[in-house]
Amino acid sequence: MLVLITALTMQAITTYWLYLYRSNHTNTVAMQLIATTIHTIQTAVEDLPSQERREFVKHATGGQWQIISGRLPANVYFPHRTSSGEPGEQSITMDEVRQSLQGLVVKLKTELSPGTRIALSRGSDAQFFVSVKNQKALDSQTTHRDWLVIPINLIDPPVQIRLVTLWMGALAALTLVALWFSWHITRPITQLMAATDQLASGQPIRVKPTGPTETRILGERFNGMLDALAAAESVKRTLLAGLPHDLKGPMTRMWLRIEMSDDTLLKEGIKKDLEDMQHIAEQFIQYLRGTDGAAYDRRPIRMDAWVAERVNNWRSAGSDVSLIGKPYSCFVMGDSLALSRLLDNLIENALHHGRPPVQVSLTSQGQDAVLRVIDHGAGIHESKRKEAIEPFVRLDQARTRSGNVGLGLALAVIISQAHSGSLTLGQSATGGLEVQVNLPLTVPDQIATDIPSS
């Protein structure tokens, strides 16, 4: 676009400069040359007979100018500053004269000898008439004058259609070339912008380095960054996957040893520590499963039945969890197990770090299904909400217990993003934490009458 604007600007400047040059040339050099030529011919033919005058003018101007005698044609007008003129003449004001000829008329009236008459004809073959002294025209009557006839197109050439067509064609060609260059430059940037959006949504794609050298290098660097991120992610997954696996052996031996212990107080303490360690290991495993989007089994899920079932599972286990209002009847394309892990993490987070009762609702917002989980605790301050959803981040001690490594909300965010949704933290009307999950609605082509919700 910048190239196109630059090209058009340069064309406009060039056109304006040519116009000024042509106007200046017409007003100075050309006018002076015409006035000098007319004055010279007037002087040269003043004492020649009429026939010799015609031959002289024809020979001197190469047949372009001529001399006529007597009355002028009917379509000839005499320009004056006012509409008045001599009796029997057709007069026009200077304002009615073609703008490009007004300066020439004034110039000739100033430069030529007193008594010289100037007239103009109208029509497709317009002509310029300048009077020449005639021995018969002693009474200065128009009918007895000789007139030097000059075609106006020789003085003020019309716009050449062919030249304008060529100029417009060249401008169109230049515009097309500029558009092609703009597309050639912006296309790789547009593709790179789309790739960065995909990366932000957790679905990175590589780009094909194209375009100018700079954009090709940028594409190669972007692909290199994806490779580095993929390598780092692989290392992280390997470490996280190995940790719970390595803990299983020692934990199993510890369970056996405490069962053989006779010290009840020691037995209960170690059992609590083992339960915390097992919970930590389970959090790592769940986090790894949640980040593996390729393993998701995406199917249409009837969300109202699914939410009701998940809440009933928590209620039947004795937890103070309730469903607010009637769940919105809708379908979401997703992995039922992963979404169950998301909701369970949010409810568990509300029970452990907030305060019961925990309320769950399912509504709609535009093209999204909106899942909300609300607790009645102290909530999270707005300045710490962004930090709270980061992996391995635990806030102040008021919201932290042993056995948690700060993966609950982070896992919920990853699962929601893997379903092209989003998760936001807010404050409920009671002051507790309100977690809102937006998931895009779907309308399956064929929906079975009984869709399993888990």
C-alpha cells in the first residue's frame, strides 16, 4: 500500500509539474513568439498587393496560416472587456473566451500596433483572426480589411486523446505493479500474523518463508522459535511424566512400612504425607493429559445433562456443591473427560481455597456456552488474577494447602484453550472467586437421541 501511494503521489506531482511547465511556456515563450511572428508578418505584407500577400504568408508559415479579404464568417466574434463593440459586429466578453486564449488576446492587443483588430471563431475548426492594414481600408470598416487567419489548434493545441490514453495506461500498469509488490510484501506478513494467532491459541503451525529477504528471514526465525518451543515443551513433558512415575516405587514401599508400624501417631502422620504426595503426582499426570490436545476425543456433548451429572457426582460425595438455575440446553464439541477434569479442578479449587457453598451455572453468551463456578471465600485480588492461572504458581498462604503444586487453574486454562475457549477470573456478588469458562457452541449435523455425557 505504501508503494502504491508513493507511485500515485509521484504521478500526481509529475502531472502537476507538466501542467505548470506547459502553462508557463504558453504564457511566456509561446505568446511572445506568436505576437512577434504576427507583428513581423503585418509589417512585411503592409505594402504588398493582396495576391502577393497570400503567397508570402502561405510560404512563410508553411501553408498553416493564410490571409483573407473582406467580410468575416458569421461565426466570428470580437472579444472585448465589455459586451459593447462596433456596430454590426458580434461581440463577446473576455470571460467568454477560452481561458487558455485570454492571455494571448491581451498580449496581442498590447504588442501589436494600434488599430489592430482581433477576432475569434467558434466550432470544431476554430480560428484566430488578426487584421492587416489594407490600402482600401482607409475608413477602417471591417468589410474592407485583410485578415491573417491562424488555426487555434496551432496556438492552443487540444489535449491529445492518444497521449492521455497512453498516460492512463501507463498509470494503470504502474498501479498493477505496485499492487503486486504490495501483495508480495504483505502476504508473508499476513500469514505470519495468522501463525502467531494460532500459536497464542495453543495450536502452533509453521509458515513457509516467502517474499522479500527480510520476510523470508522472519519466517525462518519464526519456525526456529517453534522448534525451540517444541523442544522445551518436550523436555518439560518428559520431566513431568517421569516425576510421578519415579515416585510410585518409594511411595509404595512407604505404604507397606506404615502398615507394619505399631506407632499410631507416626502412622497417621506419614499416611497424611503420602496422601499429599499421591495428590501431587496425580496433579502432574492430569496436567500432562490436559496439555496433550492431540489425544482429545472430540465429540458433541450435551452440556446441560453433562453439567447436571458432574454436579450430582459432587453432591452424592457429600460436597456442598449446587446447580444454579436450569442449565442452558446446548451442545459443545469437545472431549468429555478433559472437560470433566476442568470442572472438577474448578470445584475442588473452590472447596479447598475458597469457602462453601460452591455454585455452578450454565448459560449462553452470544455464540458461547458459559460455565461459571462461584465460591463464597475471600476471592483473589484483581492484581493477582493473571498470576493465579500460571502453572506452578501458588498465592498467599490463605489459599494454599500442602499437597498442591499450583496446577489446578493452569490445567483449566489449557483445557479451555484446547477447546477454542477461554477462562477468566472475576469476583462474584458475594465477594468470592467467580471462574467463567467460555466454550464455542456447535450444532452437529446428526445428534443421537441419547448422547453419553461422560
